[in-house]
Amino acid sequence: MRVYLRRGWVAFAAILLISLIMQWGSPGVEVHAQGAQALITAPKNGEAVRGEVRISGIAVHPQFQRYELYYAPWPPPSGDQGWIFIGEAHYNPQPNGLLGLWDTRPLPDGPYALKLRVVKIDGNYIESPIIRVDVANTVPTPTPTPTVTPTPRFTPTPAPTPTPAVVALPEIPTPTPIPSPTPTATVVAGQQGGTGRGFFSQFEQIFDGDRLRRAAVRGARYALWAYLVWIGYEILKRIILWIWIRVRP
């Protein structure tokens, strides 16, 4: 029984020693030691990039030798096959800053994977979490923005200031004076006092009743027409004044 136990412990120790030798002799991913860090902080996961991309992050380790940047088409490959080296190896640790530049212009647009690898002196390494970025170098043709024509604003035309109408008064014809007939002295032959009779004849002709009546009627008619014209002028003037007051702004 003891022999079997001794042989089991020997076999276990041999297997453990062999595994340690194999791990020491061949490089591989190790668990992060204290003070070791590999992290990409920019670009962010899911970010769209174009042109020359600045990759920033942290690449430190107590046994630091170098760090390397890689990309691959998405989805990322499971092993080292398919990853493409970016630029060159960097032999100075980066506590937090620019890790390198990635020129995406030769690449077709689409999703890609990025990762950072920090290599130790013994050849082992640690890697950052893989992030996805979308390369979009083809800028879409901008859609022309339609030109909006402003609607003309209606400006009301100011109403013209009414000008008072000038009413022309009708011209009242001046009555043509009718010349009085020159009295002709009538001398009756064979009658005494012919000179006195001629005087009375002239007086009767001047103060003839029909002539006076006709002159009075004509004067009254002219006076009536003048009065009617004056009344019409006053009425028209008041109407125009009332209209002007109403339409004045």
C-alpha cells in the first residue's frame, strides 16, 4: 500500500514538474501579475473610425519587454492566425497615452477587431480585451438641402390722403343792361304848349308799367338762381367735408 502511495506522489510530482517546464519553455498567455496591465482606451468599443486612427491605452508590466498592436476582420479569430500586426513593436511601456497609429485607408469598410499584447522578458504575454470598431472611410454623398424660399410678406399699401375737392362755382351770367330808348320829342303842330307835352311823353315812356314789371321779374329770377346756387354749394361743401372726415385714417 505504501509503495502505491509513494509511486502516486512521484507520478504527481513528475507531471507537475513537466507542466512547469513546458510552460516555462514555450511562450503563452499568463494571468495578469500585480502591476501588469494591457488595455485599449481609445477608440471605444463599437466606435466608427476612418483614416489614420490614434490608438491609446495602457501597456505596463513588471517584466516588460515590448507591446504590440493587432487587428483582424470581425469576428476575431480564436488563435493567433488571422491577426495582422500594426506598425512595429514598441519597447517602452506606456502607462496611459498613445500606443500607436493605425492607417485604415487601404482597408475596405466594415467591422474590425483590435487588441493589445504586452510581451514579458521570458516571452510570455498578456493581452487586452478585444474591442470592435467600424471602419467607415467612404463618406456618403450628402443629400442636398432644399432651399426654402421665404414667403413674401404682404405689406398693406397706405390709403392715399383724400384731397378736398374744389367745387367750381357756376358762373352767374351778368344780365345785359337793356338800353332805355331815347325819348323823341313829339311836337304837335298847331297846339300850344308843345314843349311841355313832349316832356310828359318822355316821362311816360321811362316809367312805363310793363317795362318796370318785366325788369322786376327778371331781377327776381336772377336773385332766385343766385340763391339756389349758393344753397347747392353749401350742401355740396358739407357732404365733401363729411366724407373726408370719415375716410381720413
